[in-house]
Amino acid sequence: GTVEFGETTGYGSQVSQTGDSYEHTVTISPLTPGTTYHYRVKSDDGVNTEAVSDDQEVLFQAAAAPVIDVWYGLTQDFGAIGNPQEFVNILGNVSDDNGVSSLSYSLNGGDDVSLTIGPDGRRLENAGDFNVDLSIADLSAGTNTVEISATDSFSNTSNATVTVNYTLGEVWPMT
């Protein structure tokens, strides 16, 4: 089976699936959201008898990508008056009408680390809440970059970049 597709009845692109079957599934990509596409289906029975469908027209609607809301802004400062604890936290919420399938972060271009999405009955109160828990031992003095990435059930991805300015060596004042 073959699907020919394009923005006109001249099509211009095609995707095929081989093998004998009464049912075929093909994935057509990339498509531009808000664009009307034409397509037709061709099928061959294996003995050179071809059937071709009439032209079909469809408006492609894209699912929106997840929304990442970082609560205290995309630039955050830590350690300027000392370090009262061993961790800093980047807090926020992620949402998507189609469901968030994964949420992760990387620090300074390092490996991706999976995040838990709330509620979790502990620290994450509402649906979609997240906490990037960074050890101060992993932060560099000065500017650090935290890249947060969310993917929905349709593989749409959003990213948010948080700049973490870390001051090293300040002592938390005594009371």
C-alpha cells in the first residue's frame, strides 16, 4: 500500500508499506499544522492489480506541545547570602491536554534526569507540579543552565531553560 500526499493534487510525497495484508498503517510526516493536505491511497494485490482511491482533502491540526511554567522565573539566584541547605530547588508545573508522558532535566548539558510529576502525596501538591532538586555540590560557581524538557503522548516536546546563578563561599549569617 502507498499513500501519496501533498498540498496539491500533484501530491509530491509518498509513504509505502510492503507485505501482504488486508490492513495497512503508514505514518505521514512531517506535516505543517494548519495546512490543508491532499492524499490518495494506492493498493496492489501482488499480481499487479492496482486500486487507487479518489483524492481526499484534510486540514491537519497539530496537538499543542506541553506548557512548562517555572514558578520563580527563568533566572534564579542561590547562595548569595550563604547556603542554609544542601540543595536548591527549581519549582514549577507542566501541563498538556493530551497528557505529559515524560519530564526531565539536564544540568549544564549533562545527562537527562527524569522528574516525578505531581501529585505525589508529599511535596508535589497538584497535577503537573515538579521539583528539580539540585545538590549545591553539582553546581558550578557562577552561571549554571538547567534545561527542562516535557513530552506529551503525541511526542510533542517543549523545553524551558533556567539560568541558575550560584554564589559559592558565602556564609549563612548567624542569628
